[in-house]
Amino acid sequence: MARDINKSTFDQATKIKLDIFRESFKEWLPIFIHNKYVEKRYIYDFFAGSGMDSDLNYGSPLILLEEAKGTDLMHCSKSDGKKIVFAFNEKLKTKSKELENNVTDFLHKCLQNCGRQKCVYEHHVGNYNFKEAFNRPNVLEIMNNKKYGKFVLLDQYGFKEVDSDIFNRLINFPKTDFIFFISSSFINRFQKHASIRKYIETEKIEFKKSEPKHCHKLISQYFKNLIPKNKDYYLHQFSIKKGTNYYGLIFGTSHSLGMEKFLKVCWNQDKMAGEANFDINNDFAEGTLFYTEEFSNKIERFKEDIYNKICNKEIVSNIEGLKFALKYGIQTKIYLETILSLIDKGKIKITKGTFNKKVTSIHKFTSNDLYEFCIK
């Protein structure tokens, strides 16, 4: 049986994971509150636990509710009259009951502070195993609705719940962003066992050619390979080291703005690569002679790769370059720095449109914002 993390104090690795959940939701909610094309908003936490640890530190359900308030209850005010639903699921009956009590206590205290008679948000607590909860007719109806925005947390124990079938369904749900946790070291260590291969085709992952610290990145690439080639989709991972083991998160979105926001969260956690709570790319350590925040091996690789693609005419416009950066796990401001450097060095030239420095909210670009380039 998996260890019950709610019965002890959250360790540092768990706190990092929860912080990424928090910051990601903080970026997601205001966008969907203000989106006039979204009729209803649903936040699902399918592995919610009891809501807090033994020291009363908030777990994911209470973190989501806390962030839903916003600064000075800003989100509550703007959400009044809008349909926003929190759905928490915990399969263990005792923990589900604890969760229900903790959520009730949280909302009671919240209402005392805000002065409202009723919370502007709707919430439900379920007691199902994951597949049962996920496949409920009302859940699937919501997930498939193009007019509803969905934020999905899948903080599974281990690895077996989010398999290729669940993943493929997630990437095809409209207006759905998701984050799932996976025990990458365990998959690496027991990659040949039938119990692993039942859920993950480990023969397609080249663990032996890489260091153990890259195992989560390799698993993320495995899931990326499941995305159809003609599907414009974004996936990014964040590796978490705990002792000698590696775990991690995988985020998915069909929208460029969703990836812009998630990369912002990740690069705030990891200034050198935006993908780990440790030195994953053998960069110079902070405090050493050659350390500088402006230089990282990942950024240098990106600069080389995008230039090669420009040379090969695989990337010929700013929108292609910006999307390449997002799928590379690079913030779009690095794309701009790279293009400016190539122009200054006389390596590329603008061939169509007017050069500009716009690199955010690229989904809003009009024809006037687009430009093309090629090597000189």
C-alpha cells in the first residue's frame, strides 16, 4: 500500500510539487474567469487526499480553494454569478470524510471573513477510485464540452493510473489543462517487469543511454511521442529529486498561453532550465567561478537548435520560432534574445513583415505582428 503522505509532515519534494500546483492554478484561474467564450469552469482534483498534512499544511484541495479567493478576495468578487465548480475525489473512505470536514471548515472560516452568506464557488467531494470517477457520465460530458474550461490535477500514487489511454483522452478534451505526477525512478528501476509494461511501454524509452537523473524527462518524451504529429499540442515536465529517487510532474495544454504560463512557473522554480529542483543539465553551480544566470546549457542548446532550423528552413517566421521555444520548454523572451543576436551578428535577415519584440500572448497575434526571416 502506498504511504499516506497526509499522516506526516510534507517533505520538501512534496512542498515543491504543491507549490507548482498552486502557482499553475494561480495563473490559470483569472484567464478563465475573464474568458467570455467560457460558460463554466471546472477544477478537478482526482487524488485529493485529506486536504492537509499532520502539521496542518494545506494539500492540493485547500490550496486550490485558497488561491481561488485571490488577493483581497478579488477572484471571489469577479466570479460571483459565474459557474465555477471544484470537484475533489479521494478513494479511501476515511480520508474522503476527513477531506469533506477540512473543506467544510475552510469554507466556514472563509465565509466568516468575506461576509457572504454563501460561497460563490460550488464544490463536491467524491469517494471513488480514479477510473470510476473519471469515467462517470457527467464528468465525461463536462470534459468533452467545448464551452467549459477545465483544470485537472492527477496527483496519483505511483504511475499506473495515467496510462496511454487516459493521456490520449486528456489531450483531446477541449479547453483542458492538466498536470499529473508520476514516479519516474520506479518505472526506470523496474522497467522490464510486466507490472510496469502493462501501463508504460518501457521498451520505447532509452533509459540505459541516459543518466538516472534524466529518467523523468525521458518519460515525458514517451508521452510526447503519443501525441499525433499533426496535433498542435504542448507538454512540459518538471523533475523532482528526493533522496536518490526522481519523480516529476507533466503538464499538458492545447493552448500556447497555457504553456507560456506554466513555463513561467517552472522557470521561477529553476532559473537555469525551468525543469528540475536540481542541476539537471550540468550547469555551473551558483557561487562557483563560472556561474552566471545568463548562461545555461539548455539555453545554449536552444540557440544552436533554432539557428540550425532556420538554416534548414524548418523555421521561417516568428510564430514558428515562438512555438518552437514553447515546445522546447524555453520562455519566449529567450527566443527574442536569440533572434536579436542573430540579426545583430548579420546571420539572418527579415524577409517579410516588420520585426517586433512581441513574445507573449502569441495566440492574439494578427497579421501585422508576423514577420519572416532567413539566413543571409
